[in-house]
Amino acid sequence: MKNDIEKIFFTEEMIQNRVRELGRILSADYEGKVPLLVGVLKGSFIFLADLARYMDILCDIEFMTVSSYGAGTKTSGEVKITKALGSVIENRHVIVVEDILDSGLTLEYLKKYLSELNPASVKICAFLDKPSRRQVPIIADYVGYECTDAFYVGYGLDYAGHYRNLPFIGSLKPEIYS
Ligand code: XMP
Ligand code: MG
């Protein structure tokens, strides 16, 4: 698996240092509030697992699944919820946890959808942010790292379902796509 990687952009150490920082920041910002972390499956599962363990306040955890890129590397532009939330978010402080903010279409849709369920607040925490690709003006409230316009795998991010279990984030050798 590691032989398929062309370049490492974010090492395991960089990732863990930054997620630890984000955990501290969220713990301070949400002190006394018991936020509800909503992970967007599947990409966010590793980030959310680390982030939650770096938080030292009470929190609840939920997951949603939205349709995304399928096996390709370009967004279809269409967002569909395929696994709904398992709990009521009315009056809750919701933090949507995403692997990467790209065109922004997914999070724009999700933020609107969740806001209509009357939460106390909705914020977005994305590990990577690719601002150059934005199609809608959405900004994440908490970001791990800004990144350039490449296709990334690892730390939850996949190509055709694989590479999510890499502890670092990198790009694939071109021959892997062919
Ligand atoms: P949008 O465009 O709606 O997309 O902001 C967010 C979702 O797109 C996927 N995505 C990626 N997945 N490597 C991936 O494995 C990438 O470089 C990448 N860029 C976007 C991802 O599922 C994210 O939730
Ligand atoms: Mg995703």
C-alpha cells in the first residue's frame, strides 16, 4: 500500500500535533456545553476518533452518510443523505466533522439541513481545506490544514475505498489511477 504513494503532504506527526491542538481548542470553546460531534462517513471516521480523544469535555458522537464521489476523484455536485442522524439535535451544539472541504457542496447542504432541525449552533470542523476549489462560499470554523488542489489519500481519505488506513496523508502515483 505505501508503495502506491507518490508524495507525503502531511506526516503522522503533523496530523497528530494539529488534531491535538484542535481538540484543545474545541474543549475550550465548548466548555460546559456537551457538544454533539457529527462525523460525515466514511472519510471522517479516523479524524473524529482522534479528535474526540483529544477533547477533555463531555461530548456525544453521531454519524451521517452522504453520497459523494463514488470511485472517481471529481464531485458529482449532487448531495444525498444515505444514513440519517440517529438522534435529535434540537438545542444541541453541533460540530460537523469532515475529512476535507473541497467544492463546499457537501457541507453547504449539510449545514443547511442541520440548521433546519433547530440546533443551538452548527459549526464545521474539517481536517483539510482546499479553498482553491470552492464552488460555494462556505468556510470551516475549525480547520486542520489548508491544502493545495491535489487528490489526497490517507487518514480517512480514500481512492476507490482504499488507503483510508494510512496514518499520513499523501498523493498517489499516477499509474494507480490508470
Ligand atoms: P465537497 O466538494 O462537497 O467534497 O466539498 C467533500 C467531499 O469530497 C471528497 N473529497 C476527497 N476525497 N481525497 C479524497 O479521498 C480528496 O482529495 C478529496 N477531495 C474531496 C471527500 O469525501 C469530502 O468529504
Ligand atoms: Mg467525505
